[in-house]
Amino acid sequence: MSVDGGVEQQGAGPPLPSSIWVVAWASLAGQAVLLISRGVRDDNEVSLVVSVVLGALLIGYVSGGVVRARTVRLVLAWVVLVLGLIAELLGLVSVDGAGRAALAVLSLTTTAVALAGLARFRRTDWYAWQRTKPPVDVGAPIGRLVAIGVLVGVLGGVTGAVDGGLDTPVNAANR
């Protein structure tokens, strides 16, 4: 029996757990908060398009692996979420203004919810079944979850850089 309820499925296997939907929607909400707080990138068009395409492909790929309980992509998701949580906690200390503080708290909350959903996902029948590596055409369809992941990647590619971001000049003369 799974820890949380599932979503309707097709074919054999346990239902898709609601906890993975929580991860997906919390991740999308987190990217929306970042887009609101940072705005759209002001790079040239080519850089923006490349960033959007790479973000969509990378996050879509990782999302598919997370839903299919693939170890490397799960570890990558955990690392990114934990590092994000730490960065958001540290950033919360230096926030100026009530509006920025509200966005920082909202961003922190979405990351914490995504982490909690991922932890709960780990204890579901779907996860255990996916660890047996069933054929990809068996079980509940994951296309909508991956589509949300792709949208998260697109928003990540569009989102502007952090104010006062890292400035690392390269001096070719010192090589």
C-alpha cells in the first residue's frame, strides 16, 4: 500500500502518486517566483533561445528520470533542491524590503514543499515498482509530469540573473 494516494493509471503497475505531482507543481511555482523576483534575462536573443532550449531539454530529461526513479537523476534533483534551500535560507538573511522578503519566503516555501514531496515520493509503491525497471510503456503515463518539467526548464532559461551576480573576469594575458 502506498503512503499517499495515487492518480488514475493506464496499464499495469501502481498508480502515479500524488507526491510527485506536488514536486512538479512546487517546482513550477518556484520558477514562477524566481521569474517575478528577477525578471526576464536581458541577454541577446541567441543566448536567450539557447538557454531556454537547454533548460527545457535538461530539466525535461531529469524530470523523466525522477518520475521513473532513476538513481542519478534523483540524486541530482536532491542536490539541486537542497542547495537551493540552503541558498534561499542564506539569502533570506540579507533581503531588503517587505516585498523582496515575501518573495524570498515564498521561494523558500516552494523549495521546502518540493523537497517534502520528493521525500514522500521515495516511500510510494510507484517508486518501489519503478526501481524494478519495468518497461517504459507499462504503467501510468508520465507525459504531463515531464511537460511540467520542460516548462520549469523554459522558465529557468528565461529568468534573469541574480542582482549583483558573480563577476569573474578572465585575463588571458596571465596564462
